Amino acid sequence: MMKWILLTALFFCFSLNAKTVDQYIKQYKNLPCSGLVTKINDIDKKYSMGNKKKKKEYRKQKKSLRILYSDYNCTTKQYR
């Protein structure tokens, strides 16, 4: 019984730290186009060095930044 309580507690601790794409959009919504490009380039550099868990978070961050980039109608695709 105690084992299940501990596993449940650990599950909730780890799941609370994970952000969704919508949460990243809210976090980055005030960045201008140049800031979005800088952040995307920064994530690209970190991605190759990250472990599996970090890479998953980087993909969510990058997806949110691309959504904002297209929503802002930024003209040049500098991050590609």
C-alpha cells in the first residue's frame, strides 16, 4: 500500500513540472519577432545536447514559438 502512495506522489510531482504548448505560448507571447528567432536558435543549439526528457520539452517550446511566429506574421523565416 505504501508503495502505491509513493508512486502516486512521484507521478504528480513529475507531471506538475511539465508545461504544455499553450503554457509556453503564454510565456513567450510578449517577445517580438527578433526575440522569437533568437529563442528558436537557442533551443536548436540546446536540443542536440539534451536528454530524452529535455528534448521533449524543447520540441514543445519550439512548436509554441513557431505558432507565435506565424501569428505575428513575421516576414522572414530566419529560423529555417
